Amino acid sequence: MEPVAALERIAFLLEREDASPYRVKAFRTAAEAARALPAGPVDAARAARLPGVGPKTAQVIAEASAGRVPGYLAELEERAGPLAEGADALRAALRGDCHLHSDWSDGGSPIEAMARTARDLGHAWAVLTDHSPRLTVARGLSAERLREQLEVVAALNRDLAPFRLLTGIECDILDDGSLDQDEDLLAGLDLVVASVHSKLRMDRAPMTRRLLAAVRNPLVDVLGHCTGRLIGGRTRPESQFDAEAVFAACAESGTAVEINCRPERRDPPTRLLRLAIDTGCVFAIDSDAHAPGQLDWQQHGCARAADAGIDPDRIVNTRPVEDLLAWTAARGGRRRALRR
């Protein structure tokens, strides 16, 4: 194993187990520095003189450059078992991921790193969904920056074919249910995830109206992390809304309900997931990854979907890219007209 590959694999496995971003960054920084090394063995002392390389990453470089699997990597590989029981069959059926972020907004890695990792995990496609402008804390994309990103994605797809990185956005649902981006620009994207990120404790009636307006909008393909809850260390209660009415609107309009796979979200909660199933919704099992290793978190959502008995045909991620794009293009007359 080459030093760069060893360091990047360690970073991936650390992200996968939700390690500290600072710890992960040390290995990704060292990987960039190690690209300058010549082929052949490099001792730890020499490696430690590289910018951004510390004692631990220098030891990894020394072991890998000598043709050995670094001890720290072997330790991580040994504990890198399945993230969730019962996920394997459904995970194998997934063709892509509808929700991931890059360093253009609040992700930690370049677009290319996210795309290549999605491909290497076995996906045929993935959708880049950085945030929209209102979410300034996440460096949301203005219309101008989003247009620039579309050019980057087009160039990247020429290099990664047949894998395809689809254009998208995670668009904020504003207080009245409208979307935080230019509609003509949204109409030209391959897929739009719409999520609530502000005023999460809005009263039940206005929150219901807000979500109904969003999921009925033909520009919206996926309703992201519908309750906004956080569980685990930093907690946040669920937003209150008429879930039966919102899921019925999703089923009627064809908007997918996201099964968000982040460990601190796992949204919607089980009782609401079962309600969405009974209401006739379709689903998107999405990693909501902000780093390459987090793309593997789809296992969490696959296990939940399998446990709930969701037919794979009701999961949009199981579709080939041509079928997925036909679905997003055909969901509403206004979108079809705008995309011509």
C-alpha cells in the first residue's frame, strides 16, 4: 500500500466511525503532503519533516512506504465491521445517494473526493446537494456560486464516466413554504432536496402549511430530514406538524420522504416512518454525508428501511440514473416546461 492510499483509507475509516474532524484532518493533510514523496522507503524522521505531518502520520508513511500495512490502519480495518445489522441486501440494491455535501458549503472535502468515494462504494450516481444561500452558517450557495458549481460538476463527469455526479441542492424551506433559490435555476437541476433549517419550533399549524407548500412544489423531489430532530449527544426535539397531511401530500405529488442516515438524525422517527409507508410515500435513503467516510452511513437507513419492510421499488435510490432523472423531470408540468 502506498502512503497516500494508507492515509486516505485511515481518514475514510475515521469519518465512517464519526471520529473528531480534527483527527480526520490530520490524516487528510498528511496524505496531501505525502504526494510529494519519491517512491521507495521513507523513514519516520524524514516523513515528519513534511508540512502538516506529525509523529503518528509519519509512522503510517514509514510503514506503508516500506511495503507494510500500517499498524494503525490494520487496527481500524479490524473494527470496521457492518454499521447496522440487516442492511446488506438493500444496500446492495442502491444505485446512488440523493443527499451529500462538499466543501463548497459545510462539507469538509472537495467535490471530486466525494464523487470518487461514492463511485468506489459501488454507486453509479450521486447527487451533490450543497446548501442554499439563506443558511449562511453553512456557506450556502448563491445563484452565482451554484452556476459555477454546475460547471465544475460537468467537467468532473467527463473524467468519472460512466459514474455520474448529478446536480442538485439542499434548498431551505422558507417560513411560507417557498424555496430559497431562483426557480429557473432550480428547474435546471437534476434533483432538489428541500429541508427546514430555521424556526424549527414553529407552531404546528403554520409548520404544517409550510411543509405542505414545499412538498407540493413540483421543483421539490425529496423532503429532507422532516422533523429536524437531533438525538444522541446534542439533542433537539422534533418539529411539530400534521404528519398524516404532509405524507399524504407527498404521496399525492410523488415527493420522496427522506430516510436520513446520519446517526444524530435518523429522521423520520420510526412511528412516522411507518405512517409514511402506510400513506403510500416513496422514499430516498440518503447519507447526508459531509465527508467521504460518511457516505457509508447509508447502511443505517437501509437497516431501518429493511426492518420496516419497505419494498425496494419504493426507494428512489434503487433506480438507474435514467429512471431517476425521468422521475424528477416528470413530477410536475411546470418543471417539465422550465427544463425544456
